[in-house]
Amino acid sequence: MTTYECLLYDVQGGVATIMLNRPDVFNAFNDQQSYELQDALKQVARDEQVRVVVLTGAGKAFCSGQDLKAAATADKRDLSESLEKRYNPIIRAMRQLPKPIICRLNGVAAGAGCSLALACDLIVASATASMIEVFVNIGLVLDSGSSFFLPRLVGSLKAFELSTLGSKVTAAEALQWGMVNKVVAPEELDEAVAELAARYAVAPTKAIGLMKKMLNKSFSSSLEEMLEYEAYCQKIAGNTEDYQEGVTAFHEKRKPRFKGG
């Protein structure tokens, strides 16, 4: 298994845990961490043993976004080039991954870190966590997918407010506005995430991957297009071993033993 300098990567019981590991700078992204995260996402896509991913941060923060100190000492770069090489491949890989990604939101998610959290499929947040679209505070615009995810979650009016005022969103507010799935006490975060990951680790992975693709596609499709795509995906799901197991388990009145195939 690959060892990273800026990430901790571990696979156990079908669950891959990717932890951003630069706690001294609140897991802010430098070049190396962004490229390592791209590689880790390729690993979980290839590894058939992995059926669910948990993404989190070391220490007190989830991710504070771009490491501005590192950027200040680096050669001047075109910011669009930086996005295309460093951040956009991460977001694309997350959304295209045919496996669920759970965000363990242990602390602040700011800027690109907020985008990273919003790109996950589910978010379980500590009550002490927060989210902030901090770009406006340094004269920049939303990036890394926030302009896509945020208005779809909170609506256009609230998205404009959060984006242009750089307002901090508490975990309780994030739950109320539909930005996270669940908020728990800090000491209960590990158990809540582990319980959810364990459920997905024994779920029909291919069906869930197909549903993820369907929901992504629905944002830019008509009803007629989605009806056709549902039929296409259902045909694929109907030919999986997990479907056969599900039907057999139903007739035998037992819990299905899905293997992800």
C-alpha cells in the first residue's frame, strides 16, 4: 500500500479512510497534498475490496483550503492552471467514483476545504465543526465545485449570501440548511461515521454506484432523459450478483449478504 507524506491512508473491512494530514496548518492544501489525494482516489477506485470511503482531517480541522503561505513562497502561477491541475481532478474523481464517500467533518472546512466536503456523498459533522466559503475575503471567487454544489443544497439566495459575505456556517446551521446529513457531539463522531461506513461496506456497491451516477446526471437532464437512464441502469443492476442474492434472500426470508458485485 502506498505511503503518503500529507495523507494517512488505511483500508479495513471494506472501508478506505483518507485523512488529510497537515494538522499544523489545519490540513491546508499544498501541491503535494493535492496530488497525493488525487492518487489516493485512484487507489480506492481500483481496489475492489473498497466499498466505501471516509474522508476526514487530522487534528482540529477538516481542511482550511489552500495553504496561502506555501502559495506566497511559490512561483507566481495562473490560478486557473492551478485549479485544472490540482483541485478540479480531485472533485471530478470524487463525483465519478462509483462508491459512496462519507465526509467525517471533524472541524472547520474553509474555501477549497468546504468545496471538498460538499463534493462528498454524505456529511457527518461534529457539533463543533463549521463551514465557510472564505474566497471573498481574499478577493477570489468560488472554486473547486462550490458554485455547483452550494446553490443546489441551500438555494440561490442563501448561496449568494454565504459566498459574497463569507459567512461562517455552524454545524447546526449546516444541518438546518441541508448542507450536512447529521450532527453529533464531538465524542460521538467516530462512532457515528463508523456505523454509517459499516452499513455501506456490506451494501450492494454497484447499485449504489449507479444511483450516484443517476443523481449526478439528474441535475442536467429532463424527466424523459432520466426515465431512459433509469431503465439503462436498472438493466445493469439486474444483471449483478447482488441482485440475485437480494431476491434469493427475500424468498428465503433472511438478510442479504451482498458482496458488491
